[in-house]
Amino acid sequence: MNNPVMNKLQQIAEENLLEIEQAKARGQAVVGFYCLYSPTEMAVAADAIPLPLCGTRNDPIAAAEEILPRNLCPLIKSSFGFAMTDTCPFFRASDIIIGDTTCDGKKKMFELLSRYKPTHVLQLPQNQDPKTALPAWRAELERFKTIIETHTGISLTKDRLRSAIRLMNRERAARKALMDVNKNKPAPLGGSQLLEIMFKVGFLANKETGISMMEKIVAEAENKAFRSELPGDKCKRILLTGVPVGVGSDKVVKIVEQSGADVVAFENCSGYKQAFTVDEDKDPLKALAAQYLATPCSVMSPNTGRFDLLREMIRDFSADGVIDLTWQACHTYNVEAYRVNEFVQETLGIPTLHLETDYSESDTGQLRVRIEAYLEML
Ligand code: SF4
Ligand code: SF4
């Protein structure tokens, strides 16, 4: 559907690379991030541009497989492939890279990635224990702060960090408001549209532009301006949980839509896991450490927060069904799928479908058959 706000977002997204280049020419730094656990506030506080670098496209995977094992998560191979083929303008623009010791594949990939860019890997604890893990993560953020200060020459005072937290809280609030429009029945935004908007906004150099675009979309979505035809009462509302998805790794979302259902919400780190607020009154490093460590990703053991979030989202988005997506060779999400199924199906009474796939189109037919049969059953 031809919508003026979406056209404007497209235009801004096309001009964004030039804006990043101009910012770099003025001396602004660019920091590439690979995971939700590292606070982008640290870059923003140093007037640097944070860019999300997790690969969502299949194209660079063949090149990555010359170095990395084939049976590795496609997100890791895509990310590495973009770097080694120098085909991601956002990786190219990044001066330094920040990674975290999340899953085994990713942390080992960073060792190789450091051949292409200065790479700093933060030692992420494997649980969220306030007595042991939190102080360790707080200390890592202290090290992260020093890395950014050394790179930019800007001292990250408490005032700078607080104002970055305020800005990023506003961005997260706008992102949450955007996702929350789909609590309405019928959903004003299709799942693919929502993904496209969040994906484009995520790369924008100017945070204020991104916030204002999301606010405009929310205002328009409430007037039902984004879909040529709103879904009828019988359209099933699906919540997608599990691994992150983006433009290029959205085949499951597309198949659900082509099969006549709606993906109304994303319980993953490219979606609702970003809908949090950092405490603006506490000591900034403490507040950042506490909030980011609480991210309910399967790399944490245990990962109880995911179940709370699922319960809340299934209720608030009136989900008829839950599709749990795992990228091939992602052991943490794959193992957790058993408990997700048990919790959602048996405790909440909502049927689930667990899918394991990669970024290629080779299993599209098979996925379609399974998704259609699942939707039939709802
Ligand atoms: S799935 Fe977990 S480890 Fe992977 S990028 Fe998202 S938050 Fe980080
Ligand atoms: S999807 Fe799984 S294997 Fe892939 S990067 Fe995230 S946690 Fe690691």
C-alpha cells in the first residue's frame, strides 16, 4: 500500500548512509553492535552512532562457510559473511565492534571477526543472579565505558550517560508504542510491515528522526492507514517467539501471511525484548547493567523472564497461536523450545508450532505445509 509515512521512511533510510558518512567526516565515531546485551547508551553518550550488525540475509553465507562450519547458526554465518566479503555498508562504517560472550558460535566467531575490525568482546555472565552475575556485568560495562572513552576521547560522565539513557528510553518507548498498535483487533500493521519499519529505524544515524518516524506511524496506524484491507474476524493472530528475525530472514512471517494469518507480535530480541526502560534516577552504570542483564534470551540459564514475557504478550496481543522459531544449530533456543511448548500449550492452553530452519529458501514448501496445517488446527 502506498503510504506517505512509509515512503518518507524509505527516503530517510536511503539517505541514511550518506548521513553516516557525513557524521564520520565531522569526527563522529560509529560503533557496531551484535547483541542486545551491550548498552547502546554507551555509544550514544559519546556522541557516537550505534549500529546493529546481526546479519539477516542469506547472500553472504556461502562465503562465510569457506571459513566457518556449515552447521552453524545462519545469523552468525550471515554476520561473518558480510564482514569478510565487505558487503555490509554498516559494518564498513563501523570503527569498532562490540560483541558479547553469548552463545558459543558467536563468541568464537568474534575471534575471527577481529581480523577485519577492532573487536571488543564483553564477558557476559550466563545467568542473571543479582549477587554474582550483576556485579560482574557492571564491571564489564566499566571496561566497555573505558573502551569507548579511549576510542572517542570523550569522558563518559554520569550526566552524559543519563542523557543517553533518557534518549534511548524515548526510542524504546516509541518502538514499544509502535509494536503495541497491534494489540488492537484487527491488527493495524502486518507483521512484515512492522518488521520493515523496525529494521529501517534501527539503522538510522539520527535517533530523533527514528523516534519521530515511529510516532508518526503510530498516529497513522490508529487511523488504519497501513493496510489496503484490514484482516477479518477469522484471521488468526500469531505471536512469533524465539530467535531474532529481520528483513531477509523473515520467510516464516511471510508464509504465515500468505497462508491468511497475521503475525501480530514478536517476542524476540528484534521485537518486544527491546521494549524496556532503564531507570533514569539510579547510578547510570548500575541501572544499565541491571536492565540489560535482565534481557530474557535463551543464552541465560535459567531464562525465566521469557516465560513471564510470553504470558504477558499472549494475553495483551490476544494471540490465537504461538510459533517458536529456532535457527538451525542454535542450541539454546532449540533446547528451550521444549519448555516453551510445555508452558504455552499446557499452562496457557495455546497451541504452539516449533520450527527449525535457516535463511535459505530450500525448505519453504515444507514450512508452508506445516504452517498451513497448524493454522487449520487453531
Ligand atoms: S538471540 Fe540472544 S544472544 Fe542472539 S542476538 Fe539476540 S539477545 Fe543476543
Ligand atoms: S540465534 Fe542462537 S546461535 Fe544464533 S546468534 Fe542467537 S543465540 Fe547464537
